Amino acid sequence: MANGVLVYGEVRDGSLKAITKELAGAASQLSQAGAGPVSLALIGDATAVDAALPAARALPVAKVFVARNTALASYSSQGFAIALESVIKASGATVVLFGATALGRDLSARAAARDGASLFTDCTELSWAGGKLRVKRPVYSGKVILELESSAALQMASVRPNVFAPAGAGGSAEVVEVAVSINDADIRGRVKEVVRTSTGKKDLTEAEVIISGGRSLKSSDNFKILDEMAEALGATVGASRAAVDAGYAPHSMQVGQTGKVVNPKLYFAVGISGAIQHLVGMRTSKVIVAINKDANAPIFQRADYGLVGDLFEIVPKITEELKKLRSSH
Amino acid sequence: MKIVVLVKSVPDTESKIKIAADGTSIDPQGVKFIMNPYDEFAVEEGLRIKERLKDDTTVVAVSMGPDRAAEVLRTALAMGADDAIHVSDPAFEGGDSQTNARVLAEAIRPLAPDLILGGKQAIDYDAAQTCPAIAEILGMPQALIVTEIKLSDDNKTATARRRIEGGDEMVEMSLPALVTCEKGLNEPRYASLPGIMKAKKKEIKKVGLAEVGFKAESVGAAGSKSKVVRYHNLPDRPPVKMIAGDAATQAKELVRLLREEAKVI
């Protein structure tokens, strides 16, 4: 009954997002376990689709299903769900994968309701067992992991960024055009404007390396020592709730229960004691480094490497070491 | 305007979550339940819109769940909601998000709301899919993870600012529409003592299987395609490796370990 895995190709600013490459990697694994061929959905107006098409075709997928429509020039949950429904039908896929990104979460829940599919959101593991998709996802703010499976004819999942290794390029997938009819009346809401709040740096939810500062940073100005270390490491800077509440950093930088849930390969908790509210936002990080003056801080129980000492002395020294490392290569 | 606010009873963030002996559920023993924190922003926003418009706008709180859902409805009434609807039936138990969304959508439909407000996610399953599924079923546009809502002067359109990676998106919608609320949207009020007294006397309307027009086998666990295999505890982390010495020594050793042992830089 398996007729393949369809990956939703997410396009931002004319390029295919890294998460789409990760999903292609995940889909290849499901395919090898018997889920059928992998294809990719590329939806938007001609400009967006044509810009992303070469990168999409290069992924290890058999086909790229393309839905171009002028009504899809800016994102709308309704318009994209209609287009995706046509692509799913054309592909014959029984599994659809999305990134657990702002767009992927917005579209997947809507598409699942529209197409009568089951949906597992924000998954950290995917497998194919007995002809069914099986997933693991953190629940109760990451305090426990829930393993689920679905008996639906169409099964959808959104996958947390940085879980799967990105698939390599070098393929040359066949392009299949899918006709989509959308009436203006179908779209009653759409994105009018995108306001960038951070420039250049990767968003916390997508970053591979994160350096977060706590209240011990003592001022917003002192966050610049983290910025300098981040510069040397290609990292994104985050903050604890205590630091945000104290006004040292904006809420968009907050990692934790009421902030962002992150999943980097390397996480630095600098001057962060490790309250449960912070831990639930970062505990799936692959390697955790804690720097704190209090040797009894709970963060050390969650860390892989711990440094007890004055962060204002240690952080600049780490930056120095990282710069040495860079210049020796 | 008619505003519907969706609220859910969830374990308090500080609660210890213990897997029950059967491995497929959470042990409710000792768990304290509260209104989902993101739903508080939704209730507050509904009340603020009502207070700003100073017209015949009403705010109706709707919750699906077991008996304890009535407690969060009581909280919403105490904060200032006009009415409360408890969507409850033994047949609804064990439903997955998509199945529950179908039930909730039919409970909401007769109210003909102009605006549906909910939390960006409930902090129990963290699925964030019930609200957008309701929007799809009711044919409404949606804006999720919203930190600002502006209504046009004629109350016909709403512009919502939503969080995305590295910025914000401004979403313009014609009403009726659905919005899920993020921290930063507002500061939820505490229920006043007179509010609490008034809420105690209010009737909470029940909506069951007959009212939503589904057969028992198409709702709850029977109607759900998603099945729990089992819960798992988090894998243990290896013990922390403490790096001693002065700052320069610690920094040098850390960078060496990250490079040679963890291989992450």
C-alpha cells in the first residue's frame, strides 16, 4: 500500500530551505525501509518555483511535482493547502513530510484537516514499521517522549530541524507539472509583509550552534562578549527567560518553555542556572556546555562539559582559542 | 462581534510527568491542572477587544475535555468571558488532535464567531494542530503564533503579526478568522474577586455527541487514526565532564575536547 513519501519543499527568499534537504534525507531512509519512492512538492508562483527548482531537482528524489499559480505569489494557508492537495493526489504519496518550521506547522495542520490525514508534529524520530509511519516526538514540554503510529491512508509528519542529516546533491529528478485551480474567493488571508528582525544569522530554531546567556550577563551590553564568541563560531546567540525578563535581550532570543525550542548540535549555557523552563527548550541539543560560577547549578547535571568560573574571564578566552583554531586552518 | 476563545486544561508546567504502569498513558496522580498558559493570552485578547469596542461584543469560552475542563472554563468566566461551553461526552475520550478538531469545529459552528482565538499550542501534547485544523474545517483564514492583532475600523479585516524564523510575518485576513496567541501579545489579567463570585453562578453549557452530529465511532479513540505505541523517558545523558583550571586552561581544554572528543567544531 505504500506509494511513496512526498517532501514539502519550503522556499524562502527564492531558495530551498535547509530543512527540505534534511527531509529528503529522512524520506530516503523511509524509502529504503519500504515506504516507496521519494518525491518533492514545490509550490508557489513561477518566480519562487523556478528559483528553487534546480536545487530541488538535485536532491535524491525521483520526481519534483511543481504547482505554479499566480495566486500563490505570497503565502496563504488556504491557497497552499489547496495546491498541496492537488500535488499529493498527483504523486500518489501516502506519507507527506514537512519541516516543523513556522510555515510547515502552519500548512501541515491545515492540509491534514483538508485531506483527512493523520498528522504528527515536531517529530524527532521517524521510522517505517509494518507498512506504517512510526514517530517519536517530545511531549509535556519535552519531559517525556511519545511514540506514535498511524493507521490513516494518508500520514503526515512535521520534523524538527537538525534531526536528520541533509541529503547530498547530484540527482536530476524528473519534473512533473501539476495544474492547480484557485479562486480568489478561496484565499481570505495572506502574508502582506515579512519584517526581518535578525539579519544574516541563522534563526535559533535552525541554528547548529547556539550560545545562550543568562541573568549573570548583568546587562544587554555585556551580551557582546557572546556575540564575539558567536562570530568566531558561526553561532546564533540566545538568552534565558531571566535575561529576557531583566531586559538584557528581546523575547525573540528566548530559549525555553515560553520561548523557542532549539535542537542544535552544540549548545553553550553561559551564566544560566538551568531552571526547568530553560531545560525543556534545549535539552535535545547534542552537546551541551555549561559555564557557571555556581558549581551546584542544576545546569551541570544536564551538561556534557562543565566549567565553573567567571564567565567574563572564560568566554573571551574561549573566543581567543576559537580564533587561533580558525587561523591555523 | 462574537469572539470564541478556546481553552484547555493541562498539567502545570512545574508538574512531574510520570509514565503510568501501562506505558501508554501519563499517571495523573499528583498532577495539578491549570489553564494552558497560551490560552490565557487568548482569553485576555478577546476581553481587550470587547472592552475596546464597547458594543454588544460577546466572548464565549469553549473547552473540550473531561470534568476538569469545566474548571478552566470557570477561570475564563472569572476573567470576564460572557459564556462558557463544555464540549464533553464519554464518546469523545481518547481522540487525536484532528478528530477533536472536527468535534470542536461543529461545537463552534452554530455560534457563528467573527474571531476564534486559541493558544499557539497546548503544553501537554505540544501538537499545535487543533486550532489550524478547526480553521480549515470552518473555512477560515488563520494566523498562528501571533504577538499583535489589529482590527480594521469596520471590524471586517484583521492584521496579525506572527513569529517566523528570523522575523515576523504580517498576515491580513478577512473575518471570520482564527488566531493562535504567543507570549508577548498581552499580559493576562488575574480574575477579580467579584469576577470569581459572578463566575460561580454562571451556567456552563454542555455540548455532547448528539449536539455535534457525529456517530460515536467517528469521534474519540474509535474515530482516531493516530495510536499511542508507548511513552519513553528521556535517555540519560552521560555524566558531565568538569573542566578545571584557570580561565585560559579551561578555555583551551574545552576547545580541544569539542574538537577532538565531541567533534562538533
